[in-house]
Amino acid sequence: MDLYHLIYQSQSLAPFGPGELEALLHRGRTHNRAHNITGLLLHTADGRFLQVLEGPKTAVRHLFYHVILSDTRHFHCQVISAGLCFQRSFTDWSMGCRIAQLEDLQQLLGEGPATLSLGLPTRPYPRPQLLTLLQDFVSQGEAGPEPPHLLDSQLGVRI
């Protein structure tokens, strides 16, 4: 199997409340388990998404280019990093979910305030550095291979 990663960000067109996020997580986790995809989804209150997808190259590319890009609920969908990788960074998560603040994404992506109006990074970190920052961000939550986020417990959804 060619292990592949794809990291992207996007902006939702309309508010993405707990019910919509719960449905997205349920569908995404079901699909990802069936296709051996792991990863992480960060979501902000203003509707920004940052997602890491890891798995077989054909499965990850199909998910992004045929499912995610065709989802009309978001725009400014931009690939930050993609390519073959040696190991998964989020091995135990079919789709981990964390709520982030705008400032968190700004720090994770190395954005300056001037780029925030479009939600596009000017100088994204190289993949290993970005993944380390994401893992550090995630580790600030509860410990364990599939740490529940407050949102997960509010929604009654398991990772």
C-alpha cells in the first residue's frame, strides 16, 4: 500500500452547528473506517476547516477530489500538503475532531493577519513541522489514542 497524506483547509458557506458537525463526523468516520483512512479535522466557530487525511493513495485522493471538493457547503478549499508518507500521524483516529480558535489556525499555518480574510496561508509549514504542531495542539486535550473532545461528548459521537 502506498501511504499517502493530504492536508487541506476550507471555509464553510453557512454556519456549521453541532448537528451539522455531528452528521459530518458520523458519515466521515464511517467512510474512513471502510477505506482505511485516518486523520484529524479541526473546525473553528467562524466555519474554517483544516483536515489531515492519511491512507491508501487512491482512497485519499478519491475522497478529496471526488467527495470533499464537490461538497457545496464550503469554498476556498486549498491543499496545503499532499504526497507519499512513511507513517501515519493519527493512526488511531478514523477522523479525530477538535474545535480550534482562529488564532490556533493562524499559529498552526504560520499565517499573518493580512491573509486571514481569504483563509489562505501565505507560508505553510513543511508537512513534518505542521504535523508536529497539530499533534501538539491535539495533545492539549484529553490523553489516550482516541481522546474525546468536549464537542464529541456533547454530540454523543465516538471518534
